[in-house]
Amino acid sequence: MKSLKKIKKFSLLIVPEETSNAPKSFKISSSKLIASVIIYTVVVFMLGFYVISYTPLNEILLPYSLRLTDSDKKKVDILNNKVNLLAKEIEALKSANSRLKFAIMLGDTSLLKEDIKKKDSVKTINKQGNVFAVVSKIISDLINRQEKDIYFIKPAAGFVINKFNPDAGHYGFDFVLKEDTPVYASSGGYIIFADYTPMYGYTIIINHPENYVTKYMHCALLVKKEGEIVKQGELIALSGNSGMQSSGPHLHFEIWKDGKAINPEEVLINF
């Protein structure tokens, strides 16, 4: 190190490959050499910075995250959060639509097992031809049938503006109501669907005995949950204006029998 510090001048000898040319030598002081190296380094750094920053090479040489400013990074984080929320909402809507389809299918077929049980449980008439046994059987069947008869009441205290019109694709009644008007179970049963759908908004579907299903659509709030058992006249929701197919505050109400929509006017006792 001491010997290097004592060196004040350097000689550079350039020897060409061709023997016909004589070698050349240059003398340079140590201070000039250091200054030249520093200037060369600065020039190369500035040139590289310019090329990377203001040419398409920055997209190749630098990762995307390093090319963003702090404000850009904040915007990217906000967009990522929104995308994640939208993805979760889409998944939730897909799940709700799947359960809605399953609920409709369940409403059409779930009571078939009960019908089979009823047929299997019917007592056969005594083969001895006892007339009294036959009469008793007929009276018993009539009593049981009356006990099992199902009837429906209006689900809300409003007046109907659109009635049942299957030719126009309208399979129920539209009750005009103010928002947050109580909606009641038209008959007792088991809730097979209670959730939000894009088309019909907040919807409740109830499965009833004798293969009946009722639907309550465009609600603002659902009071009851899927899987609950409700009694006739029990509060299940509040009316609203939810869903893309809703044009104003109302309750769309449908009654289905054996998988087909029927005119509610035929079975509502207080219409």
C-alpha cells in the first residue's frame, strides 16, 4: 500500500497485434487516472439511468412494482381490494342461484316421499267383507282428508295491481305496498330458500304439504332463515324493491302446485 501511494504517474503501453506497428505508450498521473475513472463511472451511470427510465427497456429490465409511484401503488391496492370483493360477491350470487334452483326442485319433488309413505300406510280393508269395516274406513279417510286440507291467506295487506297471467310470463300476484311493509307466511311450512338473487332480490320460498310451494320476491329484509319452520300468518319478511326485475316497491307472490304455477285466486281464502 505504501509503495502504491508513492506512485504518482503511470505509463500505459499499447502493443498492437500486428508486428509492423510499433508499440505506443502513454503517461498519466494518478490523480488524472482517478478523475477519469470517476467521470467514466458517472457518465455510464447517467447513461444507463436515462436508458432504463425513458426507453422501453425499463419494462424488460425493471419489475412492474418498481416502475410504480406511491400513488399508483395505492390505486393498485384499491383496485385489488375491489376485485377481491367483486369476486366474493359473484361467488355468493352463484351459490344463491344454485340454492334457488335446488330449492325450486326440492319444492316440486320433496313431498313425493310423503305420498309414498301415505300409500304404504293405508290400511287394507278386511278381506272378510265386513260392511262396518268398509264404512269406518270411508269415514276415517274423509276425516283425515279434512284435517290435511291446506288453505292460504293473503301474504300482505295490499291491493293487487298485476294478477296471474302465465301467457305474459307473470306467474303470480303483485301486491302494491310501501317499503318495509310486513310480509306473512301464506300457509305453514318449511323454508327451503331465503337469500338474495340478482333478478328477484331478497326472496323466500316455503314448501307446504300437498306439494304446494309459495314464493315471496323483491323483499327489503328477510326475517326468517333457510331451514326454519313457520306457521301460517307468521312474519317472514319486509316488502321492498330489490332485484333487477322490480320496477317499484311491491311484493311478487306466487303459489305452485305439483311443480306448476297456479292462480293464487283459486286457493286464497281472503282474496
